[in-house]
Amino acid sequence: TAVRPDLHLHYVQACQKVGQPENPLIAHVLQEADENDEICTEGITLKIAGNNHTVPVQRVKDDDLGVLASVLCHAAFVKGLDLAYNVLTDAGAKTMATFLEENSSLRYLNLMFNDIGKRGAKLIAEALNRNNSLVHMRMTGNKIGDVGGTFFASMLQRNSTLEKLDLGDCDLGLDCLIAIAISLIQNKTLRAINLNRPLLRSQEEESTVRIAQILKNNPSLVELHLSKHEMKNFGVERLCEALYENSILRYLDLSCNKITADGVKFLGELLKHNQSLIILDLNANRIEDAGATYLSEALSVHNRTLQALSVVNCSITGKGLVALSNAIKSNMILSYIYVWGNTFDEDACMSFSELIQAGRLKPDCTDVTPYEVDGQAQLAELSHGLQKEYYWTPRHRVVADSAANASLALVDVSEY
């Protein structure tokens, strides 16, 4: 039998050795890990996130990370490390960079919403030039800026292990997005990238045009997040042109942009021909009834690939919603649809109620549920949806994984 690891004891000893007080959160997680039976056979992810606890916790600081890294340097069974929502700075990033250069077993690293800046980004990106085990990296919400993001762009030209990179909410700028686009024309291993909410100062949509070029040339990207890019119909048209030549992309997130019905017309035409897109997220665009109708036409008759569609908060009224529900009746592949935040009339309530009651739309595959008032059908909201738990996953499950985020069920480049 394998020798049981003793992470907690090693941590206590390491703290005493350097005269550093123990962090109770780290101590607790390591104790739990020591009792985990899968630790020797499967490997584990240590979840030392500073949020999602029922009681306040002492968040992990740079000094805490130094001791933790010294304990983990010999723990090859630790395959994932979640340090989200802590208070790590560039000094902590330096520790992490050294750890990544020396470690050859870590496959998942989550540093989202710490206080790492451009210097820390440079160190981590440079470490990833030499690391060949990490498959999934999350930097979401660290304000690394355009300069910090550019270091990740040049890393993507050299690294051939990373499959999933999350740089959402990192204050990336135009230069960085262009550099990433150029890198991804060469990179053949990255499967998913999140570039949500960059800080773009021009209305020219140059970054979208460059990203469209990736889609023409990159052979591996299956998941692309472009939320909050100020994208308008011109940008959508460029993306659609590129996607006619792409048979790889399965998940396209265009939520929170400035796309109107005219832009959705291009998407509708694309869907008539495309046979690879599985998830399309149009949440928070003004697509209105005309846009919903374009989508419905494509999905009713032509497309038999798309499985999930989000049109939450898209200024659609009864007419467009009924058109979408009719598309679901005739298209048995489309099985996840999210529609809350639009204007439901009696017909729309009736049509979605019928789909759910007939079993055509499963309760955890949509974000509405039917009820009756005085014999009239009404709809209430359910907390399901694409990306619903993207930033915060409670330890005490409110809804099942599949209901909370259809994307996780469909694109298998996930946590290790």
C-alpha cells in the first residue's frame, strides 16, 4: 500500500521552522486532504479559496504561500490548486512562479481575484515557458493590464501544454488582444480562452477583426469567451465570415455586447451551415423579436448541432419567444435554452409551459418554470444558465453542476 501523506504535519513543521504563524484555512484544508482516500490513487485538488465558506476565513497572504509551496514541492499527488479570492500580490506570484518551474505534477491552478499585477503576471508567464504539466490556468480578475497580458501572449507562442487559459476581467487592452491573436495562430494546443471585459478605448472593433483571424487559422480552439467587448454588428459579421471556415469551435460566448437583430442575422445564416457550434451565448444583447426570429428559422429547419442557446435579457417579446419555442418543438438536438429577462406575454408563457410539461424541455435545462394563476400560465425564474456559477461556486450545492452551467457538461477541458 502507498504511504499516506501527512501534509498537515509537514505544514505545521514548516511554519515552526521559519517562525511563520499557521494560516487556519490552509491547516484545515490540508487536514481534510490527509483524510481523503483518493489522494494516493487519483490525486486531488486543494481548494484553498478565500470565499465560499460559511464562516469568515483568514485569507492566504504571500508569506502563507511561501510555506505552503515548500510543503507541496514533494506532493506529486496534488494535481490542482485553487487559491482564488485571496490576497496574493506580486510577491506571492514570485513564489508561485518558482513553484511552477520546479513542479511537474500540477495540472490546474486557480489564482482568480487576487491582487497580482503586471510584474507578477510576467513572472508567472515566464515560468509557464518552462513548465510542461499545467493544463488549466485561471488569472481572472487580477488587474494585470495590457502589459501583463502581453507576457501571457508571448508565453502562448512557446508553451505547448496549456489547454485552458482564463484572462477575463484582467483589464487587457487592444495591444494585448492583438498579441494573443497572433500567438494563437501558432499555438496548436490551447482549447479554451476567456478574454472577457477588456478595456478598449476605440470603437473600431480591431480586436474582434484580429480574433476572427484566429478562427480561420487555429486548429485547436473549441471555447472562446468574448463578453463585454463592445462588439457591434460589424464585428459579428467578421466573426461569422471566419466561422464558415472553422469546423472546430464548439462554444462561442458573445454575451453583454452591442449586437442587434442585424448582427444576429449573420449568426442565423451561419447556423444554417455550421456543424460544430454546440453552445451560443447571446445573453444581454438587444436582439429583439427580429433577431429571435432569425435564430428560430435557422434552428427549426437547418441546424442540428447547437445544443444550448442563451438569450437572457435580449429585449425579446412574446412573438420572438413563441418563435424560439416552436424551434425547440421541431429541433430535438437543441435541449438547453435560457430566456429569462425578456417580456413574456400569455402566448409565450403558454408555449414554454407546454414544452416543459410535455417533457420536451427538462427542468434543469432552462431557467423558467411554469405555474398557474386563475387558470392562466405564468413563468417563474430558476437559477440555471450558462456561466451561472462561473465566478462563485458555493460549497453547499444549490443546484446540480449540469443545471448551473451547461457549458461544463459539454466542453470537457475542466478542473483536474
